[in-house]
Amino acid sequence: MEVQTYEKLAVIMRYPLALAGVFIALRALYMAFKDGVRASRLRSGEAKYGAVAMFSVLPAERRGKAQRIPILRNGCVGSSGASDVRIKGMGLAGRQFDYEIRSGLMHISLIRSAGVSLVGKRANEEITSTIVLAPGEKLMVGRAVIGFEMLKTPRGANSPAGNKVYRLKGKQQ
Amino acid sequence: MKQTRRLIRLFALALSFMTVFTVITYITMVKTNASRWLNNAQNTRLREARKTTRQGTVYDCEMIALSLSEKPGERSYIANDSIRLAMSHTIGDQYGMSETGVENRHATALLGLSDITGADKTLQRLMGSEPAGYDVVLTVSAQLSAYVSSLFPQGSRGACVIVNYKTGAILGKVSLPAYDPADIGAAVQDTAYYDRVLQYRYAPGSTFKIVTLSSALENLGGIAEKQFDCESLWSFAGSTIRCAGGKAHGRISLKEAFSESCNITFAKLAYETGASNLRRTAENYAFNDNFLFEDVVLYSSHCLNSAASVSEVIQTGFGQGTCEATPLHMAMIAGAVANDGVMMEPKLIKEIRRPGGGATQTMKSAQYKRVTDSENAKTIAQYMYLAVRNGTGKSAQITGYTAGKVCGKTGSAEFSNDKEAGTHAWYVGFLYGDEQHPYAIAVIVEKGGSGGAVAAPIASKALKKAVEMNLY
Amino acid sequence: MIFTRLDRSQKEAQNLKRLLVRTDERPLEIAVMAFQAVCMLLLSLKDGQIDAFSVLLGACLPLGTYLGLKLITHFWPVDRAMYLITMFLCALSVILLRAVFSSTLKAKTQAMYLVPGFGSLLIGIGVPRLLNGREAIIKLAMPAFVALMLLPFGFTTASAARSWVNLGAIQFQPSELLKPATVLVLASGFSFGKKFGRWIVYALYGFALCMILLFQRDLGAMLLYFLLICAMFTAGTGKWRLTLIALAAAAGLGALFISISGKVEGFGYIATRIDIWKNPWSGKHEESRQIVQGLMSVSSGGLFGAGLGLSYARKVAVVGSDYIFAAVCEEFGMVFAICVLLLCMTLMLLGMRQAMNARSRFHALLAFGCAFELISQTLLIVGGNLNILPLTGVTLPFVSEGGSSLVGSMLMMGMILGVSSINAQDEYDDLMRLTSGKGVKE
């Protein structure tokens, strides 16, 4: 191929290549932001994903925004892999307590009661093997302060929607 | 851990901003500087392109072809000697000797490499036609420039530039000594490759009184009615000021002081106005500006750009001291006065056109800055009219010209402390009130002696010729 | 632990992918592969006769990207966008080297280096998966790393570059290879928290490396290391006031040093560089030629470039490593160059997100350090190319030619990918627990 023809080709190809570059850059940015938005929505546990309520977990000595964990069904809270909601590194027992949400209140039955106390208005209450928490009330377990909030449109604690939690929008594979 | 997360987010945000900042800086930098950077003798792309591209033709404003290429790698210049030499600095050359000439400053347009040619280049390549650059049509008139060049005394050095002060277009441009663009390599006088219109700075001498006057009118109330005493000598702050030829003007008004070019009055005016006011006015007149014009490379003029002593300020009042300006700048100042206080951006390129014809870019006049308000401009213009009618600028009058008023200011600038060294002859002026011939002119003859005797007649003839040619 | 094969069912593997690969990566994958193929095939025609090597690369690069993705994601759920962007940049380097230079030597060498580069990517993925930051081996490795950094002193002559180790056939730059190692060490050290005794050793280790670099007269690398230490220290321990003090002190010392640098032997070039940076067009220094040619190259590209293979970027000195960005501008144009910068920023953002999602501070700092290092290097060199900053002799990660730079950057990218795979698995585990353990069915 002579130089002239190559030059022609190269000069024409500038535009498609620049276009490819723009597409790659924009697609990458799109992927980055889309995943981020989805992830944060996931983490904040929107009602449409079937979350009924949210645990809020905060280390005792810290202030600020608590970590929010969506509650999809009744289960167990602890630090080991055997529990449904796993809270590591804050001094919880392997399986600390079972919880059940009934009529807008959380019924907690302690498996291990050492290191558990109530916080706030009910701080001086004695701890028995069952505690009933209202939304907004907090429990100190180990070094963590755990509370819960109901989400606006609870679908029912044992909602089968729990299985359809993470439906992807758009592309189905 | 939360704090770590927060800090990480902060870093991410900061770094994103820095990247965006870099992108924006990149875009602005290339947009403002690309034409300057690429039109550079060190740019090998130009040299390579010259071998394979047929460079465009350079035309003057009347479509006289000044330089053209029949084939890639060749360049021929207009046969007429007087035009070729007079226009040498404007045309430039193929070897980068003249930094400001069109063949260097606008090489990318002539070679078809500039931004405007991007899509065209693709088309050209596709059509298989021989790569050709764009033709450049200048605003300058070759015949006027050749004529003006002939007005200078034999063997003298200097410059003359005529601009249209309404549009900013440069109509005539001469720098002497000249070189022959068709014969680079021949021996030339030293400094022949410098374009004195754009690159040489001289002390403006009495022509700077325009700026001093402007500053006085703006800052000193009622100064126009004041009377001044000129006793042919004034000692103040360690320097001795004399009027030209040791004359004593006696008791004069401001008008007369300007018209007779009394140094002592203007020295006193500068002192009264004060350093900061004078500097501010000078900077309004574009002194100390870093000119970044598209069409021409104009070196900056300086005035009081560092803390000045009292003696310095006084001397600046009549254009001596460390004050220095290029001829084009002085013409722009004259034009600004004529144009109601608005200085227009100088333009050299009238049109850039494709090889087959058809313009891709035409000159767009642009205001550069407002130097003073309309009232003061009229007053100064009036004073300059009197200077030509009755004062030192009598030889600038144009016989048989009645369409407008000839206004101007002469100057005889000392350039060395040696008393015997002589002076540069300056004349700066314009035609006022003539809608069809709005010309401003600056003439300087190095070591020419008296502005009124040497520079003013050149200006008179040059402007007369321009009027005859009906250039706009 | 590396090979955490998901011995779950096919369906669950699909579910995992669905959960974790939220946006389809196929358009990006196809675009990157197409770009690689088209560029190399186009370049194969550059010299008149068809160049077999370029055609081969035109097939191998996209194939390698595709197979690499399949291979890695078969074992570990890494972030695919980051991998694809990295492969794009690596291919870009080969493409540019082929386009800018008339001989194919540099392109060939760079293509060869891609193999150990990919290997280091895999090694990098393994590092965060194997380590949790408290291992003694990291502490033990510190003196080894310092020794490695000192190696060039034993291998150089007075006039040769002082930061290279020349072993005949192979030469490498320890400072480039040690960047990921330093990130590892510092991540481990600074993740303990605020206790003074814990982090001071690591800070001193970092400064020791900086001092060694100073004596090697590699000021660009020293600046990078120093910024890295400050950033990781701030993020890890949260003591931002201390960092600000350190930065101010360093700035002051730096200014002082620059002003006397003319008199210190061997550092005279600093004053020259700053002078050139302030006014490259004055023509006073011989060395300003590089930045002048670089700036001309940058602006010659116009919006869409001169066309692949048609640029004069080879006229810029050291264009392969120092001024590769100028080559991007001239070959591909301003639009594409901005896209490359945006891609580097996206890479950084993705890396930072992995750092924020990490469950342990060590992993978070690891990802953060790598991402910070990559983006700061990019900003420094692009700033130098555009004369926003004085030239510092660092390289554009992945895109610049050079084996050590590529291996070092790939190691760092691998570490970020490793952290991303841990994050994805943790997230999967969480999801598995929160849903009734049945996985996700439709």
C-alpha cells in the first residue's frame, strides 16, 4: 500500500477511533456510577427490595451515621458465620440473640446475655431473657449500639419477596 | 474505619477535581496558545510539510500576489523590487529569519495545518488532490507600503505604520532596513530581519504627551483652564528639564503647551498627576500589556512598570526616562484617540481562503480596550489638531485635503545621555472626521533629528497617498 | 485461599454474577477489543507492506483481553470495568509505540512485557486475598525492600542514571517495583490506628525510602513516595493535622532546597528545570527543547489527531515514557486525550470505591494506596507534559513504555482487583445470609 493510501486511511480513521475512545470513557463512567447508585440503594435497603426494617449498628464510642443493615426476615444476630446478621469485631458472641418482628415491634430473645444492656430512656431496666424494642430504642451489645427502624411500607416479616430482592433493572442475563 | 472511609471519599473527590482541572487547563491552554506555539521556527512539522504541501499564496489587500508556490518545496516572490523589499517584514520568509512575518507567524494556515483546516485536510486527502495550503489575504496595501518606503531618506532606519482606526486593519507597514525574502543568505545590514514596527521599542519622546495629557485631564480638575510658566529650564528632584532648542515658552495655556510641545509644562503635569495616576492611565493605553493578538506578534511597551523615582515620573511626562513603545502601539494610541477613546485590536489578515476560492475566515474587528472616555478623546483630538495647524506639526498638513482634519503630535526622542547623539524623529497622528479615510499613522526615523522636520512630512505624504488610494 | 472456587451450583454462580456484576460489561469489552484490533490492523499497513507482527498483535491483544477476563473472573469476582480499562491502557501503549516510531522494536518489547505484566496482575490479585495485614512477613520484608532500593548504588557509574539496576539483558528500576511493596507495608502499618508506637516505624520506613531516592537523585519518584506516605497516613490514622504539618514542613524544606540546589553537586538541574517550566520559549537552556517540542506536539493534534502513524511525536525527546501523553494528543487528538484522562479518573474512582467498601482497614488502605499512587502519577506526568508543573520524570501508568513501570502498575492494579474480589465475596456472603439462604431465584 502506498504512503498516500495509508495516509488517507489513517486520516479517515481518526474519527471512528476518537468515537471509540469517547464511548469507552463514557461507558466506563456510566458503569462506575450506575453500580455506585445501585450499591448505595441496596445498602440503604429500599422497601422495594422487600426490606421490612433496618438495623442500625454503631460502635459505642463513635458518633455519627450508623451502619444500616436491611432486615428481610426474622433471624439471629451474632459475630459468627452461623448468624443471619453478622456483626464482626464489636465483641458480640457467636450467636448473640434471636429477633422477631411482630406488629411493628422487635422481640429479642437473648442467647447470651452477658454484655447486653439498654441505652437511653430505658437504661436502668433489668435485662431478662427477652426484650421488646420499639423502633428507635437502642440496645448495647458488647461494644455496639444496635437499634432498629421500620421502613415505610413493610411487606410482612416473612415476605417471599426476600427471594426477589436483587432484581436487576434492565438487562436480564 | 468510618473515618477512614470518610477520608478516602475526601481524597477521591479532591483527586477528581484535580483531574477535571487538568482537563480544563489543557483545553484552554491549547485553544489560546496553539497558533502561537505551532508557528515556530523550531517546529519540524512545518519544515516537513513545506516539502510536500503547496503553500498558499500571500496577497495584499488589492489581491497582488506577494509570494506564492507553484509546486511543493518552492517559493517565489513578487518581481517588483521596491514592493518586495518594502513588504519583506510583513511577508516573512521560508527560513524563520523574520519571526513576525506572515510566512512564519501564519505558516500553519499557509500549509494547511491549522485547526480550521482539519476537516478540509481529510477531504483533500480523500479526493486525492495534492495537499495545498490556504491563501492568505492581508489588509496591507503593497503599493502604499512601497511608496512610504521610498519617502524615507536614503539609508535611514525606522518604521512607519498606517492603521484604520475604526476596524483595526493595518493598511501600510514598513520597516527599514529591509531584507530580500527571495534571497535569504545574501548579506544584509545588521538588525535587518527585525520588524521595527512590531519588535522595536523606542522612547516615544513628545508623542507620549498624548498620554500625559489624557492623565491630566482625567485626574486634575480644571487643568484645561490653567496657565503654565515655561522658563526654558526647570530643575527639580535632581534632574534638569529643558524645552527643545532651549526655548522659553513663557506663560502658556495647556493647549499651547501641547501644540508647542513644551517639555517643562508636561514635566510639571506629570509631577502633579503623580506616579500612580500616570501609570494607571498609561496602562489604560495598553502600556505594560502582554499583547497576545492573533494576527500579529506585538512586543509590549513599557512605562513606569516598577517603582519609579520622582525624577523618573517627571521625565516620563514628556516621554523620556525608561518609557518605551513600539511604533504600532503608538499608532494604536493615536487611533484610539480618534476613535472616541476605543483602541481596536490590530488586524493583519483580511481573509483566509481555500485554494479553490471561497473564504474560510474573514477579518472580524475587535475592540481591544477603552483607553479614555469620549469627552477626553475629543479634547485631545482637538489639541492634536491645533498642534498640526499652528504648532510643531505644521509640516504634517496635507495640501488639498479637506474631507477631515489632520491631527497629530510630533516628537524628538532622545535615546542616549550623550548630548551630541541626536534624537529619533517621531510623528503620531490621524485623520479626524473623515468617515471614508479613518487613518492613524506612526512614523519614526531613527536618529532623524526633529520630528516636525523629518517625520511629519513623511506622514503627510503617506496619508495623502492612502487617501488617494481610497483604502479602507 | 486464593483459589476459592465457588463449588456451588451453576445456578448460584449465575446468581452471584447477577448480583455482583450489576452493569453489563460486554459493551465495554467489545469496544475495547474492537479498538485494539482496529488500531493494530491499521498500523500493520503503515510501512507499505503488511507487517505480520502488527497483525499478530491485532489478534492477540483483543484475544488476550478476552481470555484474561474469562480466566480471572472464573476464579475471582473482580471488578470487570477496572480490568477492561487497564487492558485498554496497556494496549494503547503498544499501539502508540508502533505508531510513533518507524521501527517496531519498541512496540515489540512492550508487547513482550505485557506477559510478565499480566502475571503480576495475577500476583497482585492474590496478595490481599492471602494477607490480612498482621502477618510478620510484612515486617520482615521491610529491610529487604530497603535493600532492594539501595541496589542501584552498587550498579551504577557516576554518569549513568542512578535509579536503574543493570543486569545485562534485564534492567529494572527498583523504585517502580517497590511502589506496590511500599503500599503493602504502609497499609499494614497504618491500619492499626492512632497509637503512636504502631505507626512511627512505618512512617520512618517510608521516609528512609524517600531519602534513598533523594540520594539517587530521582526526585519525581521521591515526590510520589512522599505523597503516598502522607495520603496513607492520613487515611489510615486520621491524623490529618499531623499530615498538614508534615506537608508544610516538607514544602518549606523543599523550597529551601531548591534555592540552594544550584550549589549542591548533582542537583543543579533543578534550577534549570524550574526556569524552563516558567518560560520554555526563552531558548536559554538546551533542555527546554524537550518541553517545547512536547507542547508543539500536544497542540499539533487538533481535535481528532494527526492520524495514526502520521504524527511527528518521535521528534520529542523520550516520548515513549516521559511524553507519551503528548504522543496521545498528537496521534489521537484532544477529544481522545481527554477521554484517556477521564478513564484514569474513572479507574481511580472505582479503586476508591473498593477501598470504601472494604471490610477491614488493611484492605481499604491497600486499595486506597494503589489508587492514589496511580492517579497521582498520572496527574504529575500529564501536568508536566502540559507545562502546568515542571517535568518530574515519572511515567504514565500502563501507557508509558518500560517494563518496571508496567510490572509495578500491574501489581498495584492487581491488588485493587484483589480487594474488589474480597468485597464482592463478602457482599455475596451477606446477601446469602440475609435472604433465606436459598440464593436468588426468579
